Amino acid sequence: MTENNLLGVPETHLPAEPEVETALEGAETVDAIAQVVKQHPSSALAWAVYAEHILHPAHPLEGYAAARVAYHRGLDSLRKAGWRGQGPVPWSHEPNRGVLRALYALRRAAAMIDEADEVDRLDDFLRGADDTAAARIELLGTTREPAPSTETFVIRGED
């Protein structure tokens, strides 16, 4: 996030994908989501949503493969937007959420196949992009807000 950006690298803001978002709103089944991916194969958001829906502990390789594509589509989008391998990709900018969800989906899938080094690398990547992203992704579909990061958590007592 911006306040943790000690390198002074500008935030990356990806362009909106309203046609992908609209198509995904009406896609309730895996087959319908797959159709959105076919219509928008360069969209990290479409691939991330597909990966989230097919990722399952009983057969993690399919989800891992889709998450890997989502990750690479996300990297393509970031680079096209001027990102140079580091710096903030804030969750608060809604078009960035597809890339952040792709990172998180690949992290989950890597954990399912016990690829610990990749999980660690993706944890670092997510924290560097936006240290609240993982918690926000975990709360998607709920009305709860994530707890503040430990760097900003303050306990005050009365004495």
C-alpha cells in the first residue's frame, strides 16, 4: 500500500474490464465462467475466477494450471501498465483485484501441491503489492472488513 511504499515506486493502476465484470456477474456455473474465459482469454480476472471455482483439494492440478495462467495474464497486464517487477498494486483500485486474486489463487493451489517455495514467494509478492489483499480476498462474499495489519494494530490500556 502507499503508506508502506518506502521505495517511492508509483502505484500501478490497471485499466477497468467492464465487459469481463459484466460477463462474470451472470456466470454462475463453471461452464459459464469457462465461456467468459474463452471470450476474454487475456483477462487475469476471468482466469482467476475460473481457477477459484475449479480449485479443489481432491484434484488440485487443474486449479493450479488455471491459476498459473491467471498469474501470467496478470503479469502481462501489470507490465503493460508500466509495472517493473516491484511496487504497490493497491486493492483499493478495483481493476487491480483480478491480478491480486490470481496471485492468491496460485498461492492456494501451490499450497495444495506442497510447493512451499512458491507459496513463500507469492506471500511476499502479495504483501509487496498490497499487504491487505490476502485478507480482503479471503473475505470476498462477506460483509466483514479485514483486521488491520499488525504494523498498525494498537492496544490501549487504562492506567
